[in-house]
Amino acid sequence: MSGTPLTQDEAQLAALGYTSEFRREMSLWANFSLGFTYLSPVVGIYTLFASSLAAGGPPMIWSLLVVGVGQLLVALVFGEIVSQYPVAGGLYPWARRLWGRKWAWLTGWVYAVALLVTIASVTYGSGPYLAALLDLEPSTGTTVLCALGMIALATLLNSGGTRLLGLAAIIGFTTEILGALAVGGWLLLTERHQDLGVLFDGAGTSAAHGGSYLGAFLAASLIGVFQYYGFEACGDVAEEVPRAGARIPRAMRMTIYVGGAAATFVCLALVLSVPDIGAVVSGEDADPVSGVLGAAFGTWGARVVLGIVLISFLSCALSLQAAASRLLYSYARDRMLPGSGRLSRISRRQGVPPYALGVAAVVPALVVLASRVSEDATTKIISFAVLGIYLGFQMVVLAALRARLKGWRPSGSFTLGRWGLAVNAAALVYGVAAMVNMVWPRTPEAAWYDDYLTLLSGAVVVGAGLVVLVTTRPYRHGTAAYGDAVSEGVSSGRTVSPSPPERSAGPSG
């Protein structure tokens, strides 16, 4: 770019020590669509509706509002951070600037493992739907093959570059939101069996919790906890969005608003369309979603709905894989991973990191294949996915609160002003409470290690990361700046250049 004036985005990145090789071809709507399809209200609601309704009855729908407010607080904190640090990779570079190299490496480790496992869980979850659409015999083998096909298709689309990724995200968003409105509206018009009063009826679920409905609601609220993440993906592709500092915080908030509204509407339509809620609570009706859709749309109509659901699954996998590949690239650009030279390469033709994208395809495929050996082992691995994402979120929220108390004053185009400290603290309280709810033991009749499965899986992943961190000390490599948010905030409240601009490690391929 010698002799060419820097754009505002390029100048901001140069001040942060980077020169990007990505193409800024992702519009605000494409960026929002990426976050929306990652959040995917159809995937989240359809996957967890039966278990949440059985655990807490119809009032479980209110958890979508409670969790939505909590995650909006997190999104506001992230908006301030990405506005000042619009760097590819999201959580890892944010933690690096706010706290330091070690904290950032561990944050990225937790988030990377969670993302890769979530890709596996989403594609594996799509297997039965794809098998049903293709009239294949349901089995573990069929589900595995369908999941691998979904990973391969997502990888192919992601390899096409930023413009194709943005287009695919917009198509996925449009299909999912129109499908959610059409399906939900038709159910309310033709299959409504309950009135709105049922939303305040626990359907006897409190009996399993000593007569208190709070325990039942907290167990059922996992449908909300598992629903509201994905907005961070908007920031993972920050170097591919023009005017990223202003647009990405807005896209994050839009993801919460629109995704939350769509999820609540779908959930409401399903609740009011279940003919016998007591049968779901008792376990007699283990799959109310299929029953409701079959009754409302018939055989061919149900196939159309299956197609919409599968597009939602594919879009979700596509967004997850894009986020994971940018995270790995960001790690490698700072020389924090083995093989950083290759993982930090950007294809000149497509403008994507092909080797990082390859890892984001191979690792989830291996997790899916593990189900052929032991379905129970796969369940144990996947149980960490959502906890890991929340933990990664809260590691950044904590880093932001720590930096703020030490003098950091966000200086991007989006700030919360005097409300920043209160919102930051509230976001941390919410996140910790959500994680406690996730790991809370609720099956005392099971073996202790199954009752504490999510907590144990989280401890294993974090423990493994600490072992790697202590024994290999990967944070020693690279010259990228770290922990400079506080010094910037104290000195001038403005973003300053911490080091000379640094190009990505490794030549472009």
C-alpha cells in the first residue's frame, strides 16, 4: 500500500500493530446475518423444546426474556471492546489487549475448543433431520454420514471467500426468519390447543423440586441459556467489515433483538400447539415438535419444514466454522500456535485462511466420528460446548472489568459512557449465575460423574489448557502488543500505537 492513503479501518489496525490481508466485503446486514445464523433460533428451540417443556412446563418460555437481557449486557460490553479493537479473532485478541498474553491464550483455548465441539454437535444434531428428509433409515451410522456431509458443505462454502460467506449468511437468515414466522403463524392459526394462561402454569413440574417451582424453572431455563450466543461471531470477522468499529456493535445488538424475538415467537407457537402438555411432562410424549409439525403440515408440508430446519443447521455450522477459523488465524498471526506459519496464511484468491479453515473442518469431523466408537464419549465432549463458550465470554467480561477498574476508558466509536462500569459488572454477575445453573447437578440417581458431567468436562478442558500453557509457554512467541488497554486509558483515553505495524506471520498462499 506504499503511496496509497490508508482508510480509516486500515489506519486503526495499523495503530494496533497489524496490516490485514482480509477483504472488507461484509456489509452490516451480512455481519448481522452471520451472528443471527450462529445464534439460530430454529436450531436452539427445536433442539431443546421437548426437554425444557418437560422440566419446567410452559413458563419456561420466560427464560428466553431473562437470558436475553443478561446476554444483551454481555453484547454491550463486547461492543465497546470491538469498537476499540476491531481485530479478527474476537475473544482472544480482546483478552490480549485488556489483560495480557497468558490470560488471552487461555481464553482463546477455552473458546476454540468450545467452538470446534459446537460445530460437531450442530452438524451431528442435523443428522436425523437430513436422514428423515432423504428417507434414510435412522441409525448412528446414518447420522454420522449426514453430519460429515454437512461439515464438508459448510467448508466448501466458507472456502469461497468473505463475499460468499456474507451471501450465504443473508440467505440463511432470510430463510430462517421467514420460515420461523410462517411456521409459527400457521401453528397459531390452525393448531392452537392452549390459551395464553398456560404460560403461567407449571404443569406440576415443581413436584420434582420439593414443591418449589424455582428449581424447575432453572432447569428448564437452559433453553434460554443455550440460545443466546452467536453475536460474538460478528466481531470474529472484524477485519472483513468496513467501518467495523461502528457497525459490529450494532450488528451484535441486532442479533440479540431479532434472534431473541424470533426464538420467543417460535417457542410460543409450539407451546400453544401442544395438545397434551401433561404427556410431555410425564415423558409419554418425548417428541412433541414432530407431532405438532406433522399434524399441522402433513407429510409434504413437514418435508418443507424439514428443509428450512436443515438450512438453519447449515447456516449455523457455516457461521461457527467461520468464527473458529478466524480465531485460529488470529492466534497464529501472533505466533501463539504450533504451525503458525501455515495457519496464519491468507489465500490471495479467496481472502480466507485455508489452513485454519481446514482445522475447523477436520477436528469437528473427528469428534463426530468418535460417536462410532462411543456415543457416550461424544456426549461427554459435547457437554462442554456451551459451558466453554460462556466461560470464554466471562473471561473477556472479567478482563474488561479489571481493566476498567485500573483506568481503561473505552475509546472506540461505541461506548456506554458512565454506564459502562455498571453494565460490565452486571454482565459478569449474570454470566457466573448462568454457568452455575449449567453445571448444577440435577440427576442424583445417576453416578456422581454423570451428575457432574458438564463441570468435569469444563475442568478437563481448562486443566489441559493450563498444562499446555505452563509446559510450552506459547505466549512467549510473537511481538504483538498486549495488556495495553489500561495504559492507553490512563495516558490519554485514546488508542495509540503500541508497536510498529506487524504483518501476518507467514507468506500469503
